Amino acid sequence: MVATTPAELIIEYIRTGVLRDSDAEVGLDTPLVSSGLIDSFALVDILAEVEDVTGLRIPANKVAPRDMDTVALMLATAKRLGRSRQE
């Protein structure tokens, strides 16, 4: 399967770039931080990937770990806090 949507691209990045286990079960609503699947150090890399995928600049100082617990929350946070990179 080729990832094409923002959610699919982020899930693929988490599975292969963060977890390094392409067989890991990661879905739109999979708890990542609260389950211990990823740690707070990985969130910086994931936030950068969310910015790349969405084309938005997201102020890291306004993002809490709970905002990044699932891919759905990541995308909602990007939509809520993100600003166009052209601004």
C-alpha cells in the first residue's frame, strides 16, 4: 500500500522512521504517547514530519504530549495551531 493521505504518510513515518518496525500496529486512533509506544523525544521528529506533510508551521511551545497521542490528534493540532508557511 502506498501512503497518500496526510494520516497515512504520518502513520508510515511513525512505523518505519520512529518505531523502526513496519509491522507495528499504528492506526489513526492508536495511543502512542500514553501507551509508551513512543517517547517525548520522538515527538520532536514527529512534529517536524507533521509540518512537512501538512505544509503548516506548528509552534512547538504550544503543543503538549496529549496533543500528539494519536495521529488523529496530531492532525487536529496541526489544523488548530498551524499557520501557512507562506505567512
